[in-house]
Amino acid sequence: MSTTAVAPRLAAAVAPFVGGELPVRLRAWDGSEAGPVDAPLVELRSPSAVRRLLRHPGELGAAQAYVTGELEVHEVGGWDLDAALTHAFSVARDRGLSGGRPSIGALARAVRTVMGIGALGRPPAAPASQARIRGRLHSPLRDRRSISHHYDLSNEFYSLILDPSMAYSCGYHVTPDVPLEEAQSAKLSLVCRKLGLEPGMRLLDVGCGWGSLSLHAAEHFGAQVTGVTIAAEQKRFIDARIAERGLQDRVEIRLQDYREVPERDHFDAVSSLEMGEHVGQDNYPTYAEVLHRSVRPGGRVLVQQMSRTGAWPGGGPFIESFIAPDMHMRPVGETVALLEGSGLEARDVHALREHYVLTVAGWLRRFESNVERLTELMGEEVVRVWRLYLVGGAMAFRDGRMGVDQVLLVRPGAAHTLPWQRHW
């Protein structure tokens, strides 16, 4: 092979950064290859991929190159995107690559290589699908923009990925082979049972999504439900379902920021499913206080929320840039402490991490089976964003980098009705 071939030169240049031999088989835009023949095949289709990696080393640069199609992970030799990413994470962990810095000499050689292969230049513009959110962090206006970026894509888009109830949160899989729709219905009933809902009880659903819990609580438990969302597309969707099912007398959906909920000491129960991740660290005490003040003394509050350990408190550079801007996660114990800091009393913490692996797997199956229509709706780039999001998310829960928990709390000040023995 000619010494001017791109792939071998790149492999030599990045060796100090990856701790030795490439963990993948690398194919460059000139057709040259380097790296182990039995490893995942990663193709750099354009020098722009290298420019993105130089501008944003690590996860974000690689994600930008992947979603634009400048980088491809080929499904050959038994490898797919999940297996390739799992392999890369494993190699990085085994080689201890998380915190080391290459030498000045290695950096200089890498720059010379990039110049020599014609890949040095202005970094490409951010992909069209990448979020561009401005304004003061977690101000009501910025939060509306962030939520709109994620949830106002298209109701049809989400309907092709989620189960028919449009539940966009971790399901409850009684056994690993339970279908997605059944697992989501079981989760909704589990939440209602934990909240002790009975006919006529008033439920506040904070961050109600597409109304899966609000509608389930009204239809199957007879609750009087008020749901709040700041996503206009979601409200339109739920209002249509309310009318279809004749639930206008039992369900009200407000286009309202959680901070603007006026009721105090009013609701018999309050739920909030995977919304707390979006309020931010500084605003979390305000969020917890809203949950506390909205429920009557003795009433129950259930928060289902994702957790994360490690140095990065959000979803990671990719998720925060392309999926859920400004999200913040923390270890579950810190979240419980913040909720109790509002005056609520924690009674149960139910870890569901393994359940999310199964839930995301169900979403991914629906995604792949509907990929042609999804592409027609949103274009190839958004489809690549979501494939990376779903595959990477399942890995994060599988490997314990993220978790999800249901935290059941009560507001002191009156007798609660929690059973002595739990039969959830």
C-alpha cells in the first residue's frame, strides 16, 4: 500500500490517543484501510469527519460526523452499531483512556498528519439537527425552546416509535418477554396504584407528555386529572384523544410551565414522569417545592426520574446537543435529598434500570420497522440521530452508566393511607 494512503497515516497519528492499535477497522475516503480486520468497520467518508473530531474530540465530534453521514459504522462481520459502540467503550475502559492526555509531540505529529492528508481546514457547520437554544439557562422561554426541540418534532414521528399510549418513559416489564405496549400499561397502572388513586381523586400530572398517564388514570382509576405541558404539539394531541374518548369532564390539559401551577394544598396526588431531568440543577428545589405545595397534606407524590453517576451531570455531549438540551441528572440519592428538602417524605425508591433496557429495545424495534416512513417525515439526518440515541441509551442503562427510579413520597401534615405491606 502506498505510504500516502490516508487510513494507515491516521492510524499511526491517533495511536497515542487510543493507547495503541486502533480498536476498529478504519476505512478512509481514499479507499485505504488500517486496523484489525476482525474489528468493527468504521468508514470516514470525508475529510470533514476529521475536522469535526479535531474541533470536538470525543463523543460530540464523532456524533456530528455520524449523523451527517460523514462517518459510517458498517453492519458487516457480525458487527452492528450497538456491538461496535460496546466494543469501543470496552477497549477505552481496558486501556484506561478516560483521563490521560497525549504528549505535545503526539499532538504535533497528529497535526502534521492531518495537514498531510488534506484534512486541515475550517470546521464544518454544526449539523442541521443539532439544537441551537439561546437565552438564560432554564428561564421559562429557554425551557419552552428546549422542550420544543425534542417533543415538537412530529406527533406521527413519535407514534411510529412509541407504543399506542404514547408513553415516553420507562415501562414496567414484569418479565423480560413482555411486549412494549403491555409493559407501558403495567407502568401506568403501577404509578396509579402507588399513588392510591380512587374514583374522584384529583391528580396533577406534571410534564404530562402525550397524556398516557393522564388518560390512563382517568379511564381506569376514575381520577380527575389536570396535566401540564409546555409542548404545544403534545397538548393538541392529548386534547384530541380526550375528545375521542369522551373524557372532557375528567381530564384537563394546560399549556403551562410547572412553575405557574397556581393550586396549593389542592390535589390528592401528584405525578411527574421523567420530567425532573429537564428542570436543571438550580431549579430543582423550585420543582420539588411545586410538587410539595400542590398536593394536600397526607397526599402522595410519585417522581419517576433518570439518574447518572460520574463527572458529566447531563445526558452526555451527544444527547444534550441533539436530543434534550439543558438536561441534568444526578445520583438518585441526591434527588431524594432534594425532594425531601421541599418538605416531602420519601417512602419508597424503586429502581427500574434493567426495565429501561427492554423499553428502549422495544422502541428501537418499532423505529427500525418504520424507518422508511420516519425518513420521509424527518429526513435521513434525524433518523441517524435517533438511531444513535436509542442504541446509545440502551447501552447506558445496560452498563449502569444511567439508571431510572420511581420515588414515592408523601406530604406530612395529615395521616397518609400507605399500606403497611406493599403489593404494588
